[in-house]
Amino acid sequence: MSQVSKILATKINPLSGKSEILLRLRHGRGITLRAKTHLFVSPNYFVRQRNGRDAPGEIVVKSRVTSPEVIQAKEVRNKIEEMCRLFEERIYEEKPENITQDWLQKQVDMYIYGDKDPNKVEAVKPKSFFDHFDDYLAVSQFSVSRRKHFLVLYRALQRYALYRNYEISFGTFNPAIIADFERFLRNEHTFFFEDKKASGKNTKQNGANRIPVKKYRAVFDKFPECRIPKQRGDNYVKGLLIILRTFFLWANKTGKTTCNPFRERQIKDSVYGTPIFITDDERRRIYKTDLSYDKRLEQQRDIFIFQCLIGCRISDLYALRRSNVITERTSKGDRKCISYIPRKTKEGHPVTVYVPLNETALAILKKYDYMKDEALVDNRFSRENLSKAVRDKMPASTSVAPLFPLIAQQRYNEYIKEVFRACGITREVSVINPTTGEVEQKSIADVASSHLARRTFIGNLYNKVQDPNLVGSLSGHKEGSRAFSRYRTINIDIKADLIDKL
């Protein structure tokens, strides 16, 4: 009997973050052969244990997101499985005297390289533009959200190259290519049309009834997005180009290339409107409105008000636990505070933010004291799903228990809009359409979201102290942040007071 097992090398390539897969073939009682496969995979996709016990190595790829890393892992998995089946059968056909210690390595080399010398093949094979992009992603420390933006650009570049039948490389990238790629980003949504047969079906799924035109179908099938591209706004396109420029700067700095087409191709600043937020009076009105007729609405209202009082981003709000509530000694006595490290700066220059809690915030926390005994399921609280919570997800102590009954972030934003309407906060505000760039009038209830809570915290504090560094120490903005320049024009009360002095 013969069996091939898979082993992941302990050495990790510092550039790609991947390790080589090794094979071990046991044949009969006395033959054990080993070989390098020349195939690499991220340790995240390699399973060494099953149910707490050591088991034959296995490559497992469960992610539904189609990314270059996932595609590569699946390709490696398929090749390794085919090799294992092939070698287990082939060793039975081999004469015993031919089964030497290097037999398995020769079989692997023949499978991977055919009759060519593997050393020579590796030596002459130059890295492509996208190979360098893979290296950049492997060595860079990005937050999860920023990494997703880089992968959106990566796939867009792949589609652009295939659509234009053009091989992208450092040597051929120039300002004209950047301009053409920008047009591609702005026009990609026009490469799809409505499928009348699918109209009316799956209406809740974004782009469910839109399919690529015939010319573009093979391109999008090879490098798809999880959602059909919509018309991209000016700021979004500029953001992708800035990411591409960042990659070129890295390539220049590390000696990958001396080419930088952005020296001749400037990117204009993004255009943002005046930050929209609610006043202190509107915030108090929302908090005091009786919403007891809808328990879930009342809960999400309380969470929104708490976010308005600490000013964190939604990602940080959902990561808060009981252990984030600490006691700090002040000149006026002990004071309860929220302490956290913003995720946006956690992997770069981590700074701990301390936000003292006022009476309203403390009252909201006390209202949800019962959460210290509840469980988390996929980072969300749900009574219906408590039965699905495994033992190690149950809070071992109150310090790891959630602060509030959290729901999916998208649903949280929908509830915020409903709260505004229920509380009568519907005044019209001027907003810039992110796609067309035109100014539009909308109800504040229609544009309300979790980030409006953060703007409310920043805007109301800034109007009181006019000190960006002081406010930044509470909001997590870095010192000298340009974000505060947009808050200097928003307080109509200050303007009215000045006019009255004329």
C-alpha cells in the first residue's frame, strides 16, 4: 500500500508570505520518499490538524471572494491532488530497483517542468508586473479594508489588460496608458446590459439582472468582481489611481523599476462637500423620543447615540468589549472612559484613544449591562443564533462580552435612517452626488449612517473648541489631519454672531 501526504515547509518567503509544499510517499513497510514540489501556498490555506489531532496536510480554500491569492491557492490544491493520485498509482508500476531516494523528486520535476531543467527554467523566468504586485501585497501592512481596495485595483488592471489585449509591464506603463485605464474605470459599467429574462428575479442582489456584453464576457468571467461594477464616481476613480501611484512609488523605492508614469500624470484632489451632522439638540431629541414600541429600533437608536458620544468608526464600535471600559483618575475624581486603538492605525502607527463618558453614555451602558452574559455569533448578537455559538465563542468573562446587541452593519445603517424618520429629524441638506458630482438636496434621514455619528462627535466638539489636535486626540485623527479643514465652515451660529457684530 502506498500513500502520499502533504507537508508545509516551516520557512516562509518574506516577499510572498507563502511556504513550499513538500510531499512524503510511504510505500510498503520500508520505503519513505520525500520531495519538494516547487509549489507555494499561504499557510492560511493549509490545515495540519483535524479535531485537535495531527492529520495528513490538506489545502482548504473556503473563501467565496475571487482574488488572485484564492485563485492561486485553488490551482496549487488541484495540482497537488493530481500529483498525489498519479504518484500513488505510478510507484506500483515501477520496478523495485528503480525506486531510489530521489525517485519521487524526479517524478515531481517531470510533472512540473517536463523534460526541462527546473533550475534553468526558474533562472530565466522574469517576474511580471502582477508578480511584483503580489510581492507588494505580501510585504505591505494594510488594514483589511485597504487591502480590499488594492485587490479591486488589481482585478481592474487584469481586466483592462485582457480587454485591450495588452501586456502590462513597468516598461510599457506611461501617462497615455494611465489615461486610457482611467477611461476604462469610468466606462466599465457600460460593458453590461440588462437581461430581460432575469428582470424581476433576484431583485435584492446587486446587478443580478445585468450581464456582460459578448465582447466583454470572457474578460469578466476570468477576473470577476463579487458585484457588477456600477458607474464609478470621480473620487472613487481618483482613489484607485492614487493606490496605483502608491504601488509605483514602492517599486521605485525597492529598485523594481525606475519607471514612474505619475511624474508626468498628476491626480487632481478629490472633491468633498461640507460634512453633514446633527446638532446637540437634535441628538438629544433622538435620544428622548419614545421608541419602546419597537425594541430593535430602540436598541439601535441607543447604539447610535453612544457612537455620537465617543466618535469612533463603525469597525471600532463593533470591536468594543467590556474590557474597553476603564476608569481613569482625573483632578475631579475617577472617570469612566472608553479606551481603544483605532483599526485604521493599528497596523501602522497605533495610538490609544481615551474618550471620557458623559452621563448619557454611562446610562446607555448601564441599560445594556445584561450583555455581559450574552454570546457573540459571527461578531453579532442574535437570540435566534445563540444555539449555533460554539463553546469557545461564549464569553469566558465579562471583559470579552460585547457592549451592545449588535446586528449586521448594513442593517444598522438602515435602522439609523428609520430612527431619524421616527424622531422627525428630516431637514433638507445639500450633498454632492458621488457619481455625477452635482449638488443635490436630500433629507438628512436619507443620508444618515453610522459615519454621521462620528461626524456629529467631531463637528460639535470642533465648533466648541476650534482645536483640531485636541479633537483629534478624542477622534483618533492623526496630528495635522486635513480632515478638520472641512469643519471650519459649518457652524451657522458662529457666522450669525459675527454678522450681528457688524
